[in-house]
Amino acid sequence: MNQPKRYLDIVLDIRKMISQEKIRPGDRIPSERELAETLKVGRSTIREALRSLELLGLIETRRGEGTFLSDHRNHQLVEVLSTFILQDNQSQKDVWETRMIHEISAIQTICGNESACQLPVWDSFSKRIEEEESFLREDLVKEIMVLSGNRLSLKIWLLLAQYSGNFYKSRVTMDETEMIEDVLAAIRQQDAEKAASSLKIWIAWLQKESKKDDDDT
Amino acid sequence: MNQPKRYLDIVLDIRKMISQEKIRPGDRIPSERELAETLKVGRSTIREALRSLELLGLIETRRGEGTFLSDHRNHQLVEVLSTFILQDNQSQKDVWETRMIHEISAIQTICGNESACQLPVWDSFSKRIEEEESFLREDLVKEIMVLSGNRLSLKIWLLLAQYSGNFYKSRVTMDETEMIEDVLAAIRQQDAEKAASSLKIWIAWLQKESKKDDDDT
DNA sequence: GGATATGAGTGGTCAGACCACTTTCAAAAA
DNA sequence: TTTTTGAAAGTGGTCTGACCACTCATATCC
């Protein structure tokens, strides 16, 4: 009789307890020793359940204080999973493409928002280009991702950026200033269509250059 | 000095070990006692790390046999998470939106591929609608995701689908057959523009209905 | 040769012991 | 009286050692 794992029951018990006791995000949940006693299991079993929930970002533990129901702002789950998922050598192409999916969607979202398009940030990038004061490629794209307002998409994007090699984290060169200006101009004009296509062109160029770098290595 | 949790290090250590030893899905990973000795920590700490990974569906344990690397398809994550996480309106919205980003991108990719658009799968869905033989919403969208050819995007989508509640996993109703037919028709015509907008309309409707369900609960 | 018993190895669970840390609150100092 | 101090209680973090239940390979017996 291969009985189901205790710690999984505990996970459900804790969930039930939380809903019954009306514990809200940020509230403290009973201590490990307390739970062990009321649920009539060993403390280590309780801990296995709690550690699982913690890795999922559902609870938060502070030594000396207790265990708290998380307000699940942090999906650290995604991070852990991705490091596992991406390790089976997914083609670099998929990473670039997927990151681009998020970037294109973000820039289109922004173009639908007038106030976002008229932010001084965009002018500041243009100015830096004019004055030949370089900046990180990532900074510009990150601005777009943040302003899109989708925090989950931003998280995924940040993750993907890590897997895209160092190229994305380096500075813009003279060769690409024109493409970047196209993107910035499209944003100012709130032209979602043009913004998307300009961004695509830039990213495609970046990907090609990035590949060159890889071959050198 | 509030040092970081040991078990989190262990999670990373195990991941490193997996990639270094070239352990593939289905393979056995070292026993708990072995890991405890080589990583120089107590067995209970190892277990906390392993239990976490198990809840994520990354590993699978069989009493008397050992611990095995899973092919990350596990479900129990779904139930636990869906009941816990995402009462937060904003993050729920983000999940839907992000999933849609991937879906729209996938359908556009497909429309650029003639052979994919003329697959008999699409007709089979149409036929089932005509004959009022229902099917799972997820099945149709999953087909789109798979055919897009981006495995990373597919994996992220699968993850997000787990967070999206049960609604996506239920069957299509009469109310939405027209919207679905629009999508299928656009695919057949390889009209990326129309396919994207039709899909958007359907998803928006789904999201609204899903919300109704939540309110009832 | 085939059925059976045994033992080694594995995960599952528990109890108890420290440790490091935080909070609390009463006693001591101002 | 007010402030400071510090001891105690409570918490999570970790380790150890001990069983249990189970699987599997091997040896043993018919």
C-alpha cells in the first residue's frame, strides 16, 4: 500500500487552515511546532511542506519571528523553474524569439498609452544618441518593459535577458543609432505598427551581431 | 548575519549537479544520504530541498527506489497553486495578458507557414463544432502553441496555463462557437492579422466569463 | 529451473537536541 | 519616574540517529 505522501496532505491542511482562520497576506501563520502538534505529525514533515510552499513563493519565513503568508508579489517560482527548464539546451533562437515576443507586445501596449509615449525618458535617450553619449541597450528595452505595466511579463523578460548572452547588456554602437531613433520616433508618434516593426528590425540586427560574437568565442 | 537558507543553496547545487553529471529526465539522482554526505549537510536539509522540487514537479520520488529527474509535466502544482495564489487582481490580469501575448504571437507565426495552416487539425475542430461535439478550449490553443515551433514559448505558456484557473481546461460552449470559427477561418486563409484579432476577441470573452466564475465562488 | 527468503539500499517519518535570531518585558540603572 | 539593559521565551534552521515501509537484486532452497 503506497500511501500518499504526508507532506502533501500537510500542504492542503495548511491551505485549509489559512482559509478557515481567514489569514490574510502578510499575516503570521502558526509556528512549526504548533502545526506539528495540532496536525499530529513530526516537525520535519511540517517543514518539508512549508519549505515547498516557500519555494513557490506562497509563504515567507523569518527566523526568530515566524512564518507569514506571502503577498505573492514575487513569483520566484518562475525563476527556479526557468533555470531548470532552460538547462536542457534550448536553442538560443527560441530564447531570442520569446524575448522579442514580450518586447514587441510591450511596445505596442505603450503606444496605446498617450502619457507613456510623451515621457521625457524617450527624449533623454535621443539626446544621448545625439551627443554620442552611449548607454546600455538593455536600459532602453527595460524602460519599455517596465512601462508596459505587466509585471509578470517583465519578470519573464528579465529572466530571458539573462539567457541571451552578454550582448544585450553592452552599449549601443554608432551602427545602430538610426534603428534606435526609428523606434523612439515611433513611440513619440504613438504608432504601434511602426514601433513594432522598427523594434523588430533592431532586434534582428542585434541577434545577428550577437551570433557573430558567439562564433568568435 | 542572517545567512541565506541552506536548502535554497541545495536546490541550486542539485541543479548544477544535474547539468554536470548530464542527468536526463527519467534518470535517477543520488540518494538523499549520498547527497547529504557529498554536500556536507544533514539529510533533513536535503529533504527540504527535494520536497520543494517535487512539489514543483521537477523530480519524482519512489519509496524504495530513489529520486528521479522528472520531465516537468506534473500537475499537483496546479491545484495547490491555483487555490493559493492569485486572488490578487493585478497578477491574475497579468497572467491572462501574458499568456495571451504568447498565444497571439504563436498564431501569427503559424499564419506565416502555409503547411501549418492547411493541417487537417483545423478542419477536425470545425467538424466537431458543427456536430456539436464539444472539446477542451485548451486543446485548440495548445495546438496553436505547439505548431508555432517555439518550444520555450510553449513551456512558458504551459506554466501560465496552470495559473489560469480551471476555466481554460473546460469545454467550449455554444456561445463561443462563432468566435472560434472566426479563428479557424483566419488560419485557413493564412490571415495573420485577422487571426490575431479573432483570437483576441475570443480570449477577452473567456477572461470575462472566467471572472464571473470566480465571483460565484 | 523456479519459487522463496534474505539483506542491502531507498525514501518517509519521527523525536530530540542545539543554534541563531527576534521580541518581550521585568529588573536595574539613570 | 523614565530609560536602559538583559534574561527568557518563542521562532525558524540544522543536525543526528533511529525506525518504518518499500523495492530490488541476490542467494538459497525445493
